Amino acid sequence: MEWSTVQHLDLRHFGRSSKPLQPHAATFHPTQALVAAAVGTYIIEFDAYTGSKISSIDMGAGVVRMSYSPTSGHTVIAILEDCTIRSCDFDSEQTCVLHSPEKRMEHISYDTEVHLALTPLLPVVFFGFHRRMSVTVVGTVEGGRAPTKIKTDLKKPIVNLACHPRASVLYVAYADGLIRAYHISTYAVLYTLQLDNTIKLIGAGAFAFHPTLEWVFVGDRRGTLLAWDVSTERPIMIGITQVGSQPISSVAWLPMLRLLVTLSTDGTLQQLTQSISLAFYLSKGEKLSIPYRE
């Protein structure tokens, strides 16, 4: 892989501080060449091709976690240090409070682990704090769905959330490695992704989805990478490999290169390519092998 262009994003001169501030959160637009970065209390949107700043909005508090909304063009949904959920519309240059905490004095820091999941099928966001027992859902537009706390059927600490990009499924990952799939509207249990007790897992750190096949890739906090075929009524595990000893913090499928890339918390970036090692199976029974390679 060769890099043809490098763009430097100018993050200086934001806020009242005389010192340059470091970005502490970022997100890419799902369909456009846009990237948003959080610096201090500001979210700045850039053109990913040219590196040019498009706009910036003061959120009133530091951003802990954020993501572009898949149901609107230039709107970012963010969880702030004061525990509020805000939308940031770059087109109108307006912000809107979607959810405020019950305890006004509640406060979190940039390194607090907060889970956020959005679906393109509904204008809602699911969020929850690490190892809590419930998930909250709230509308992503002003006057939308009121905040609702969802208590799942399992009384276990929750360690991650993800929404399927095409199906009405919310994935809730628990601390014992089990992953439960719920319907995004009724919250009915659809299926469970779980291994037998011979393989020890400690909870999903990252999710990724194949763009056309019904494959779900899960990076566990133990350093284990798993792949599930969820196209059938009873999902099948189609691949498993130990990527390393550190927790996997991010997983992505690159469709143009047909690569699966993992990022671990120690900064190690690894790729899985089509060859022979980790076996994945196509629906027709053909064997697609994706080995571990640095």
C-alpha cells in the first residue's frame, strides 16, 4: 500500500487557550470525504481530500465520543464531558441537546469508555457507559424520540454496542464474551453469538461488518478475532484467530483491497488477507481463507 498524498489538518487557534490543543476524538463520514475532529470544546469538519477546514462549532463542553449520523448529511452525534448527548448540524451551524443526565453534576473525562451505536434505519442513537447494566436510546433530531432506558434480559456488565448497517439489529456485548442481538425497535432477542466454555473471551472491543455478505467481525478484548455468519436463523462462527495478547480496539473491512484490518490498544496494526490460515466459509460451501499477517 503506497501513500500518494498526505494532508495536515490545521487544528490550531480553536477556543480561548493560547496553547495548541490536541484532538481527542475524530470520526469519518460514512459516504463522503469528510472528517470531523474534536479539539477542546469545538468540533471541526474538514475536507478529507484537501485538508481544508469547512466549518467549526463550539459544543459548550469537551467531546468524549462522537459519530456522524447515518440518517442525515452533515450531523455529528456526540457525548460530552457533562454527560449530555448533543447533535451538531454543520449545515445549519446549530447544536441541539438530545439527552441530559439525571444528575446534573455528573461528569466524565476524555478517556472514559462510552459506547455509542447508530443505525441508518431509524433516527436514534443507542449509548451506554462501560460495564453498566443498561442501554439508553434517544432520538437524533430535535423533538424526536424521548430518552428511554433499556434494561436487557441479561443482568451482566455491558462492554460494547453496535448496530448492523443494513438490518434492524442492535448488538450488545457483555463482559463474559457473549453477544446478544436485539431488534432495534422491539428489543426482542433475535439470536446470540457465543462460543463454548473452552475458549475464554472477555468482551467485544470492536465490531465490523462485511459490506455485502452477512458477516460480523468481532475483536475481543483478549486479542481474539472472530467472524460470524449471521445470514441463517442460527448464526455460525466461520473463523477465529488470536491476533495478539492486547485488546482489539478497532476492526475494519476494506472492500476494495479485500482486507480485514485490526488495531490493538498497544498501537499494533495488523491485516488479514485472502490466503490460507484463518478459514472463512462462503454460503455455497467454498472456503475463503484469511490468514494473520503483520
